[in-house]
Amino acid sequence: MSQPDIYDSSYVRELFEEMSASYRLTNLISSFGFSKIWRDQCVFQAGIQPEATVYELMSGNGDSFSALINKLNAKGEIIAVDFCRRMCEQAKARKDKLAAERVTVLEQDILTNQLPSESADVVISVFGLKTFSDAQKKILAEQIHRILKPGGTFSLLEISMPPNRFLRCLYMFYLRRVIPLIGWIMLGNPNNYRMLGIYTEQFQDCRKTAQIFTVAGLQSKTRLHFFGCATSLVGQKCS
Ligand SMILES: C[S@@+](CC[C@H](N)C(=O)[O-])C[C@H]1O[C@@H](n2cnc3c(N)ncnc32)[C@H](O)[C@@H]1O
């Protein structure tokens, strides 16, 4: 039987549709709370001004909304984009719970999105890079460049392979074996959670993505979080 293309949009969408019910709790427990710390760091380093229009790409169930809302005043706006229907439903429920009127949740594939050009002051994304192939990352970079206003900033963070060999082995064991088990306990499909380890191993860290972004005209710096268990890409559209 032929292997599925794990970067194919329908494959990725189906994966997250299936994981959506168990994702939030599994993510929080399996990361020992680091997922929240990293989300907050990703938002913090984006340099968000109170009146900014912020696009959150691959926004999932809206777990970054609170951190983003805290940075904005009544004129600030959040546009969350994700192509998974169930994740978007949860994000809308989150928006209602937070009574956040200036949050809009859009169900769109970011690679073929309808977002207006030069409309974003800031683009952020947390844990949203690993399911893109290099060719798709190039399209993503071009789209971020198109969407951002000149001088607009971006902050993207992803789970990564730490440079230390010992820590890397331990972390991979955890991603490959322990997280699927936690996913199963949370009533999710362990095979789906196993895929997160496979994507992370392929992704490595944000350095290659930084090169792709530079070619697209986005200047950026990479940063390690907790010894490289996550890395981020922070930068600006210069022209
Ligand atoms: C690992 S989840 C991260 C969710 C959220 N950002 C968080 O902090 O937990 C990745 C999300 O990216 C979305 N996604 C993946 N590829 C996408 C694409 N091409 N367009 C829009 N959303 C996409 C998935 O549906 C999923 O909700």
C-alpha cells in the first residue's frame, strides 16, 4: 500500500479534525504547561501595539486569544485563520467565552487564503509550522509577506529538536512514545499524536524556515526556547 503524503492539505486537515476533541488537554498536560509559556513568549516577542491588527495563522482552538487580547485595546483586532472546521468551532466558542468582539475566526487554508494584502500589523503562529513541507513554507512566507503591511512584524514558534544530543534523544522518546500515550488517555487516537513526533523530526528547528523567509523578503532572527525544545522566528517585513 502506498504511504500517504503527510504534507497533503487534506491529510493534515483530517489529522487535526480527529485530534480536535483531545488536543487542548493533551497539549497542556504533555508539555507540562510549556505550551502556555511558549504561546505567551511568542505573543510577547511579536511587539504588538495596542491598536494593531493581528493575524494568528494556524490558530487551532484559540488558545492564544487571551494572551493576544491582553496586548490590545478596543481598536486592536485579531483575525484567526485555520482550515480545520472543528478547531474553528472551538476557537469561536473561546471567543464567545472571552466576550472578545474584535476576534474574527476564518476557516481558510493559509496557502490559498483570501486575506487582503498589506492588512496586518503583526502575524503570529504557535505550533503551526511543522506540518508544512519546504515548498509549502515558501508559499507561507510569500503569503505572510503579502499580508503584512510594510514594517509589520511576525513571530512564529514551533516545537523543535534540541541541539544537545542527550536531550534530543530523551525529547524524541517523549514525543514518539509518551505523547501518543497521553493522547490515548485523553481519548484521542495515539497514531495521530505519533504523527506530531514525525513532523517535528522532519521540521528540526526554525533555522531552515528562516532561510526560506529571507528569500521571500522577510528578515528574521531565530531564538531557542528551553534548550531548543522549541524555536522561534521573529522578524519584520522590510519592503
Ligand atoms: C498543532 S495545531 C496548533 C494550534 C494552535 N496554534 C496552538 O497553539 O495550539 C496546528 C493547526 O494548524 C492548522 N493548519 C495546518 N495547516 C494549515 C493550513 N494550510 N491552513 C490553515 N490552517 C492549517 C491545523 O488545522 C491545526 O489547527
